[in-house]
Amino acid sequence: MRANGGFTLIELILVTVILGILAGMVTVNYGGRAEEARISRAQADIVAYENAIELFAIDNNDRYPSNLNDLVSGERVYLRGGVKRDPWGNDYVYQHPGRNNTHSYDLFSRGPDGVAGTSDDITNWEND
């Protein structure tokens, strides 16, 4: 039995290494989840905007808004909390008439890279 009852340097180093390995495993397992959550939020935002746009059109004789700000200004507010940016800090893109939805509108986020027309865009024409 030791006289001083403390930990040796080897024991402390071993515990530190084990904690480092565990922290690394947690980071690897949950690191990609943040990006998945951002993508899910952008998809949910687009659905919420679509619902607001369709309500606007119903109330305005099938006329779509000219821009997203029309949903939060005027007599009736169709989108609580105002027009938000996407999870990457960029504005959602609304185009009426749409290039992909030629009879209605296009609504999309430029995605993680912030560039329109790339494979990571989150769009309303791929959700339909």
C-alpha cells in the first residue's frame, strides 16, 4: 500500500488519453448531425413558405406575391416571425414566375455552399 494515496503520473496520463479517445468518438458520431439538422430546417422553412404563399394566393384571386416580404406586410400577415434567412445565413430565393415551376413559383435555399444551381440546393420543385 502506498503511503501518499495520490495518483501517479502514468495513471493521470492514461485517464487523459482515454477521455481524449472518448471525446473523439463522440465528435465523429455527432459532427455530421449539425449539417443534417440545417438541411432539415431549410426543408421545413420551404414548406412553411409554400403554405404562406398558397394562402396569399387564395386571398388574392390566385395572384402570387411579388416577393417574400409581401407575406408579412399589408393587412394580413401570412408568415409569423417575418422572412427568415436560411440556416447558412443566406436569403431564400423566390422567383415568380418560376423557371422550374413555370405555372407557379420557384422557392429555394442555395444550401451549404451558398451558390445557386448546385447539387446541394434545397428546392420546392424537388419536394413535390
